[in-house]
Amino acid sequence: MPKKTRATKITDIRAEKAWLKKTRPSAYALESRDRKKTFLIVCEGQTEEQYFKSFPVVSASVKPVPLGCSKTALVECTKQIVAEDNYDEVWCVFDMDVKGDIVGQKEDYNLAIRSALKAGFKCAYSNDAFELWFALHYNYYDQQQHRSFYYEKLSDFWNINYEKHGKLLSFSKTIYTKLLEGGADQLEAIRRAKQLHNKYSSENYHEHNPVTLVYKLVLKLNQYLRT
């Protein structure tokens, strides 16, 4: 008479072979899976704030913070924000904004960039104006210009008085979309901005004109867009 054998259960096999055991994901694994990359973008005004808020990012968290202050003060405020919370990437966004009646602008601008980089922040500076980044979506500009030049160009492109209405909150919220419409080309803007940036190598940043490093931040945010 054949010897009786006990049927082997799956649970018995799992008990013997640890790699077959069901395990719950650790708290660390859950946190790593769900955690989004975080960007802190400290900028000068609501134009920049609304532009960066408009990026349809889904796999990152973007926090633009507008601060109406000098360049070096903006960097110092950024240090205070970072001391209270952790971010994967920290960006300071400001422009030269030449004003003839203010003493020490060049020094403040240069010092702010150096201070931001020394603190480990990334810096998307523009000279003379943040609006150069917008204008590069339409044409290449390689001559030194005051911000009023870019205001006039944007007024023509968007059929508005940019200096009067372009800074309004309601309009600032539409700029990202406008720069995706006919006539504007973000890829060309990036190429043109790189071309300008590559012309300069010194640390006398106020002499880099025209220039905008906003393209670097845009390239980063584009990695996390809704597809």
C-alpha cells in the first residue's frame, strides 16, 4: 500500500522561501514613491510668479514666491525660507532693471548672483529685463536694450500696452499660454537664450547684456509637465 503523503500548501513553500513571502511596502518606500520633486522659485514680482505657476507640472511641486525687494535682499530672504523647509531645487529669479537714479545697482546685482550660487541656489537672472525671455519666443535680440524696448515689442506681439496692462494679475495669468500660441516658439526661445548666454564668461554679471538664464529653469520644469 503506497505511503500517504501530505499535500504541500503554497503557504508552506512561502514559509520556507523568504523571497516568496508577501511583504508590505515600508513607510520609506511609500514616501519615496509618492514624493514629488519640489521647486522653490523666489522671484521679484507677480509677472514671474504667475508665469511659473502656469506650467502644467504633474510630477513635481512648484512654489513661486514673489518678493518686491532688492536683489541681495531677495537672496537673503530665500535663505530664510530654505532654513524653515526643505526643497530639492531652489531658484532665485531677478533682473538687472537699470534705473539711473539708484546708486550701486551693478554691485547689488553681481553680489546677489554670487551669493545665490555660494548658497547652493540656482540663479535665473536676466539683463536688463525678465521680459527678454518672453521676447525671445518671437525674435533673436543681441544688442543691449533697456526694458522699455522689450515692453514695446511685447505690446506689438500681444496687441496691448504692455507697460500699462501687461503687469496686471489678470494678464500675467495668460502669458504662459500666449507663449505657446502662433508666432511664439519656446524651443527657439531656449536656443536663442543659450546663444546669448554662451557669449559671456566673466563674473562681471552686469556686463552680460542681453542675457537671460530663465531658459534653464524652463528646461527643468518641462521635465515634469503633463503629457
